Amino acid sequence: MWKERAMEEMKKAGLRLTPQRLKLIEVIEKIGGRHPTLKEVYEEVVKEFPTMSFSTLYSNLLIFRGLGLLDFFTLEGETRVEVNCEPHFNVIEREEIRDFVDEELIGEIERRLGRNVKVVNVFMEDRD
């Protein structure tokens, strides 16, 4: 689903769907839901396109962000890809990051802070 949307947005914007961009779209479709680091995305893409530079990858990710297809967030010094662009929580526990949607709670946070909220990162720890 994300892949089709990405290809449609690229075409609407008049951007070429080069083989490298198509591979990047496929990689994000495959691993984007687990909030991969930029390095993880790069490592997947260069398996098929070993001459692609990190700079080219990042430039294309910025294009995708400009089209509203993804965003970035930083966790423990690493930039991660966020494909869920709707307001939500990233629940972070050990090595796993899961999306959690609660529109009512997001609304309450927005009311209390007096601003719009895009993403809230919640770090989970056991009580024991």
C-alpha cells in the first residue's frame, strides 16, 4: 500500500521513478514499519545498487518527506525513518518500536500543550 502511494505521489510531482528510487521505495515498504535507521535502509539498497552513495539515498528520502510519504525522528543518536505520518505514539521498549494510535490521548496532549502533536515517543520499562 505504501509503495503504491509513493509511486503515485512521485508521478504526480513529475519525478522520475528510476530503478534506484524504485528499490528505495521497495525497501521502505518492506522494513519501514519497524522504524529502520538510515544506515539500515542504506545497507538494504546497496545490496542491489552498490554504487549508490549515502548522499543520494538521503536526498531521495528528503524528497519522500517533502511529498508527505515519511518523516524522520532521532533515537539514541540515530536517525530513523517514520512511515506513519499521522499523529501517533512510538512505544519504545528495548530494541522494538511500535506505533500506537490513540486520537483521544493525542487530543488531550495537544490541548494541554497548546500545539499540534505529530509523534510522541514513549520509553517503556518494566517495574521489576
